[in-house]
Amino acid sequence: SAPGTPFHWPLMMPLSAWLLLLVGAAPLVSVSVGSRAPNASLPLVLWHGMGDSCCNPLSMGSIKKMVEEDVPGIYVLSLMIGKSVVQDTENGFFMDVNEQVSFACNQLSKDPELQSGYNAMGFSQGGQFLRAVAQRCPSPPMRNLISVGGQQQGVYGLPRCPGESSHICDWIRKMLNSGAYSDFVQKHLVQAQYWHDPLNGDLYKEKSLFLADINQERGINETYKKNLMSLNKFVMVKFLQDSVVDPVDTEWFGFLKPGQAEETETLQDSVIYKEDRLGLAEMDKAGKLVFLATEGDHLQFTRAWFDENLLPYLH
């Protein structure tokens, strides 16, 4: 593996006091000055993962700084969903994902730096949220989409929660198990909106407020398909020792085979690909899909790996 200091991502950040969360602090990321300097680069938009925020100096702030060092002069926007860092963090758990996507699209449309196009990089759930932006909000145009550990086909399990305390995860798991597709849970729990139950496919397709829509489970929205296919590259990163995302295949747009919860299938074996509901098969044939894998747990990678594998897509 490439040398360098691994990122130990602080996925779970403090929420309001009533949640009674005590989370572990993540170690600082060791960042050295990069040496790559392109002539001109598109702006970069970042979207953080569950429990993180736009501006946490241990995670997204570190990534922003690293990219700015590697690509001098680049404009980097780390999306804040809400009016404060605290609100941004809480919204990652409790704000309707469709409203989050609309909020993000509004930010992007008003940012003068982005009007000629931008690249996007989403971490964990930010990966599928930015894909929704690509499908729903073609202006300004997204050029490359990089999903770092994103759950493109959703999740069916919450095996390990980040942070030293699992209070929030225990509560989320209880809500998901008791009724992920109930109207209340769907509306008020972000993770329920990309909960994908292979044993209850019809219920998922009917009740999923977010994932079933962006994955064309209820019908074909040709605009979604056209917009996604307009990407130059759709890069998906899978973490080979991921203990947070279940099944890990979702990070490459694979999932559990329908009707059971043991065997997985690749994107290429899935109905969404065979029927080309999103244009992914056509994109694959055109060389627009990029599947990357790295050793390590969820969102843990070295700067050397990032520079070698992801930086080329930011130029």
C-alpha cells in the first residue's frame, strides 16, 4: 500500500445534548504540502458524511486544505446544510434528504464560482446525495462525481457505528428495525431514506422517500438519466475492510440479490444496469464509470493514495 499517514475519519460528531452522545475524538490528520499544480482546475464541491460537518478541521477541513495545497488556486466549497456547523451535523441525521439536496442545489446555483461547471466529491452518504444533485440539478453542470465510500444502492444493516459511543447508532438501528418505511421514520431519519430492504422490495419501492426515487425504482425519469449520463466520470471508491457500510458492495453500486439477505450481486448483474434505468450501462461501455478500491476501514486512506487515485479527477 502507498506510504503516508492514514485518515481516521471522525464520522460521529456531537449532536444536541438531548441525544446524550459521548463520541471519541479522532486523531489529527498529518498533511504535507503537495507538489502537483495544474494550469487550471474546475472548482470542487465537497459533501460530508453522517455525523460530520462541512468545516470540521479533522475531516472536511483537512481535505479542503489538502486539495488547496495540491491544486493551487482551486476553489473548494464544502457544503453546509443549514445555518451553522451544529445544524449541518444534525441535518445529516434528521433532515429530509430531498430537502437537503434542494438546499444544496440552491447554494450551487447562486455561487458565481461554479457557473462554468465543477467537480464533486461526496464522502459516505454525501456520495449518493451528490449523485442526486447531478440527476436533479444540471445547472451549474457537474463534470466528475467522486463517491468515496458512498452507499449508492443504500444499506441493509448498521453493523458498527463510528465513535466510541454507540448511543445514536443503537437508536437509529431500533428505528430502522421497528419500521424503516413508516411515514414518520422515513420523514425524520436520514438513514431510513436510503435503507434498502431486499426482503421487502415492494415496500421499499413504494415507501422509500429518497433512494427509490434517484435509483429509478418506481419508473424511469428520463431527465435523471440524461443528467447523470452527462458526467464525464463517475468514480466510486470501495473500502475493502469497511465495518460501517453493509453491504460494502453498495459502494460500487452493487447490493444484495433481491429476495434474500446473504448473496450479493455486482452493479453489472443488477436490474438497474441490465435495464439501464440510470444510463449506467451506457456510461460503463463509454468508460465513464471508474471503480477504485483501497485497503482499510470506512473513509480511511492515505494522502499518497488520494493524490495518486483521486487527484487526477480534480483537474
